[in-house]
Amino acid sequence: MPIETSLRFTATPVGDADLLAVPFGRDLTADVELPVPVHALLAHHEVKGEAGEVVEAPVAYRAEGGEGDEAVRRVLLYGVGDASPSALRKAGAVLARKARGRRSLEVRLPDDAGERAWSALAEAALLAGYGLRIGASRGKAVQEILLSGPEEARPAIERAEVVARAVALTRDLANTPSSEKNPAWLAARAEEVAGRSGLEAKVWEPDDLVAGGFGGILAVGQGSVSPPRLIQLAYEPADPDGTHVVLVGKGITFDSGGLSLKPTDGMKFMKTDMAGGAVVISVLGALGALGVRTRVTGLVAAAENMPSGSAQRPGDVITHYGGRTVEVLNTDAEGRLVLADALAYADDVLEPDTVVDVATLTGAIGIALGRDIGAVFSPSDDLVKELVEAGTASGDPLWRMPLIDEYRPALDSPVADLSNIDAEGTYGGGAITAALFLREFAGGRRWAHLDIAGVARSTSDDGIFTKGATGFGTRLLLEWLSS
């Protein structure tokens, strides 16, 4: 479900919401009148002022104008910890979950937290309400969140809403069942985003892919009744800074593994295997609203990887865009095949200053880094630094993984320029050899690969996440491009 909560900002507290949330810090003070002293209430609950702590208290309330009987409503005293962005992100998510089933929630912002922290709280409050619809009203997200605080917080709150709704779009696209979602569907959604965001859109149909020599995308999609697509979105800023970035997303709308068939458990969540492509579409759609000055082109290589009589076989040799040949030794290593075409096209035709690809590429990265941090591979120290800093600031953290040149022989093939996996398993490091494969098609440009296979899905409702797609990478790339 998309975010259905509305968000408003006011410099003047309103005071008529169903729930009022007031901050308190580690000094255990809060600016609110309660039936009992605030410090005594906090001491009774043994709270320390940490982010995520919430103490509820009833207060008498009379409607504006002073007419009618008094009613009782709840005040939520919420801890802000050190009032950092990460602390207020946690606080915002907790408050949104506490407000489920309510009409409105007013959150008074900590006056001295700063723009990034205010923005983090607003983002988290919206994202924690994503998809919380389970029938009963108590399970629904709060209808309205009103943020009250200093006037200088207004731009941060407005930006937070743009980013949160972009993340929600990423989640929507990735959570859509594959019975509805195929490459043509994804291309249509991208064109809709382009139409409302002022982007230029281009879609390569199957015949166009054949004429263009996009052999990797065609090979992966040839086993499906739903033909593949290559999607391009172009953002041209009104006041360009003279740089050009290309974002490339993996758009596998369902991944059965092809003839190298996955086990059933491995297929259950494969509707989200196009999460990288969803990130690219959502990021492009939000650039104008954020005033990004960098020219950005998005490419989404979309295909459905299915077994059939027409599917590619282990041992097939395919020719990618630009002429490089690849021996396919495992049809379940298909993401790198579609990305290779898009990367080679970006290098040859678009000539960007920087290329970043984002993909749910390898199960190995989830083993290496778990479910909370994404991987970045790049030969550029400067680019890694930029992306890691953007990840830390946005709440989409990255960890640098090595590109080990000594592992490159794993991709040698006796019959083609490359193989798509380490057939002998001599080197291990499956996420590393996958990144080395992609590097072969990046053309020596300033390039980074984000492997988000471990962080693109959540199995529980926790913090800003709900079960399903997380939207990881959207906030990261918007932060990077905005900065």
C-alpha cells in the first residue's frame, strides 16, 4: 500500500489532534502540563530519555473556543536521545506506530535538533505508516501527522515528504505481485512517473532490443511469455551543474532462476528482484521536486527469468551490447547479464561522468553483511566516500567491499570473452566476482555497484520498515545527488 497519511507543518502548535507528542531529552524535562509533574512521571516509568522511549499520559482537553465538556486525550512524551538524525528517525517511527488507527497526531519538534534531524523524524513517521492496513481501524496508519516547530524546519519537512513518498513508490513497485508485474507493466509505470515529473522517457521494445544488439536482456527474457524491455528516463535540470550521472537498475520482474531453477523457498520473494530498477524509477521521479542540479539518466533493464522450451540454457554463449561474448554457466546469475547490456550502452552512448548500478544481485552479500547494511563496490575511493557518507546521512548505510583483481580469472571462459559465474568455485566470494563481471562493462568510467540483495526486503514490521520491500537505496541516491 502507498503512504496514505497526510503531512502538514506549522510554526504554531495547534493542539487539537487526537494525540500530542512532546519531546523530552536526557535531562528528563518536557514542555507540557500534566496532572502530575513531568519529572515524576518519567521517573516512575524509569525512562532515560533515549530515542524510541515513549511515555503516555492522559490530559483533560476542551475543544477550541472553550465550549462543551472536557474530554480526555493522550499525550506521548517521546525520548530524543542526543537529537541526532538517527535518534529522531527512531523516534518518528515509534510515534507513527503508536498512532495507528487514529485520525491525527501532532508532533512537536525539538527546537534545536537541526534540519537533518527534523527531516529524519518526518521521513520515519511517514515510512513507518506504509502499508499498515490490515482491515481493522486500529491497524491503519494515522490519517494526518502535523509537525509543529520552528519556521526554519519547514524546508526540511517538505523535503522529507518528497523523499518518503519516493521510497513508498519504490516499495509499491517492488511489492506488486508478479502476476500483475511484467516488463511491459514496469515500463508503463516508468512512463507514468515521467509524465508527472517532467522526464523524458524511452522504452526499447523486443524488436528494438534485437536491432540494438542487447543480447543479455534478450537472453534472460527469452524463456518468458512476457518479453523484456529496456527503460530510459532522462532528467534535465533547469540550472545544470555540468555533470552527468547514469543510474542503472536491475529490473527482473520475477526470477525463477530459469533452467537453473531455484528451490521454492528461493522463489517466494522474487517479485522484489526488480527492487534496483524500482529505486532508479523513483529517484528519477523525485529529482525535480528536490531541485537537483545534476543531469541524471536512469536505465532499467527489465526481464522475467522463466524456464521454458525457449529459455536460455547453461552453456549458451550470448553477445552483449558492444560485442562482448559471455558463456552462461548458470541461468540464475541473470541480473548481471541484463545489467551488462545497460552498462555497456551507458558507456558507449550516454558518456556519463559517473555510473552507479543498483541491484538485488547476489545471495552472497546477505551472508556477508546481513540484512541491515548494503554493499558498495568501486575502484574509485572518492565515489565510495561520497556514497558511504550519503548512506550514513540518509539512513541507508553502506559498507565498502573489495574488488579483488586476483579473483578475475574466475570469469575466464574457454569459448567466450567471459563466463557469468565462477564455474569451478575456486575463488568463492560470489558477490565480489559478480561485481568484477559488471566492471568489465563499465568502460573504465567512474563507477560503483550497489548490491542490495540483503537489504531490499524486510521480514518484519520494525522501525521504518514493514514486511516486504524496504525501498533501500532511494534515500541514499537522493541524498547523494542532492549534495
